[in-house]
Amino acid sequence: MRKLTSSDLRELNLLKHYRIIRKWACKTNELTDGELELLIYLDAIDLFTKQDFKTGTYAYSWDNRRWNKLLKEGWIVVWRHRNRTTQKYNIYKVSFKCKQLISRMYRIILGEEDIPITERSNKIFKRKTYSDKVFSHAILNVNKDKTR
């Protein structure tokens, strides 16, 4: 198997529409940019502890409620509970819902799938604010771009 190089990744144009896709994912799932990127990081390391989560948050703005919000809303689930004798701490993983969102983002980045443009499936297309109007136009441009 051949090793990927930076020029291979550049030719794929993976980051060309990343900002628009990230904004769409955050808006439709009521996440912040930092929460979404942290979930992508945690998905990459698979099983993690709360300490791993804290280590991952060093690059993001401070949010004391982030852990509880992600746990409560079902983005993070307990994989193994602690039992106070042999397992000293819980082990977590990202939920099926989170894995589906990240997989969908990857499919959109690769051009295998388009961002939804109906009002029912995409809150941005209700166009309530100026930024929603601008992003809806940008989403239409992303969907038109078949070389992504």
C-alpha cells in the first residue's frame, strides 16, 4: 500500500469546502465549531477517558459545560462503566449519532453526497438571518461543484 503524501491530499481538495460543510453540520445539529471538531478528534482516537477529553480541549476555547452537554445530548456514550475496584474510571466513545454525522461530512467533502437544500432538512434554508442567506448561497455553490 502506497503512503499518502501532502500533494495527494492537495489533489483531492479535501479542505476546499470544509468551512461551509462544518458550518452546516454545526447549525443543523446545534453544536459549536469547537464541539464538532472535538468530536472529530475523539472519533479518531476511538475509546477515551475524561482525561483524554480534557487533553483534546486544550486547543479550543474554554467551555466548562462542554462535557456535560455532549454526554447529555448523546454525542458521547459510556463504553465501559467503572466498578471502583478493577476499573478506576469510565471509558467513553462517540455515539452512533456522532459517527453518522462525521461519516456524512466525509461523504459530502468527497462529493459522494450533497448538502440537503430543503427547509425541512436544513435549518439554514429557512433564511431567517443574513448569515443564513449567505450560507445557503454558499451551500448551493458547494453542491454545484462536482470536482470537490
